[in-house]
Amino acid sequence: MVSQELLSFLLTLAAKLSGYPEIPLAELPPIEIMSEQALADAVCPETGNGCTNIVATFETERYVIYVRDTLDLESAADNSFLLHELVHVLQHKARGDAIFADCPTTLKTETEAYQAQNAYLKREGQFLRFGEALGFMSCAGEQNTFFTRDIMIDPLIMK
């Protein structure tokens, strides 16, 4: 179970670091803590073990956040993944299903969440950074969709 205190703290920071309006705690989706296999089955039922590297995800259709049970949510490094998913919730509240409408929009959506996650990690004195792989992704027919610097740049709020 995720404490209301931690959720409130992370939700406030997710809004501040992403620029999306904060929502009341009561409007957050339920958070389900699950094993690696249960998470993989929930997210990728057709591939089974094909997505066991996922540690957290926001499921828009069911309006739920899944979090792997091996995360130590008292650790900034681990709870940064929950903050990342809270950014997706804020994006979804602000823009609806359009946040995953197509490949370029999905990459932009992920970039925003990784920027907030990395800004949070920096704020907490962590040297970890996530999302670098987005710098190597592009959408079919498009080149240089995103660059690593787009993910790693600190939001203006941190300057």
C-alpha cells in the first residue's frame, strides 16, 4: 500500500515538475502493487514474459497504476517511477487519450514524464537518470524525433 503522505508529496511534485495542473488525491487512480509476473501479464498478456522489465505503468483504459512489488517506495530512486506514472495521470486528465494518439505524441508524452522523473531525482540528490533510450527512438518515416538532450534537460522550474 502506498501512503497518502507519499502520494500527496509525489503528486505535488509531479505537477510542479511537469507543468500540468495538480488534481485532488481523490481523483488519482487506484495503485495496485503486484509481482513482476503479474505486472507483465497485466501489461502484455499476449507476450507473457516479454515485458518483465516494466516496474510501473499507468493503464488508461482501466484507470489504474500498476507498481512492481520489488520497489522500495521509501527510496527516491524507486518512487521516482511512481512520480513518472503520476505525470501520465496528470497528462491524461489534461489531454485525455490524445496523450497516446500516435507515435510522435507518445514519445512526447514519455519525454515529459522522464523529464519530471529526472528533475525529481536531481532534486533528491540522486545521480540516476532514466529515459535515455527515447533518444534513440523514432517514429516510422521520421528521423530525429527526439534526442537524449530533450529527456535530460531540467525543466525551467529547476533552474
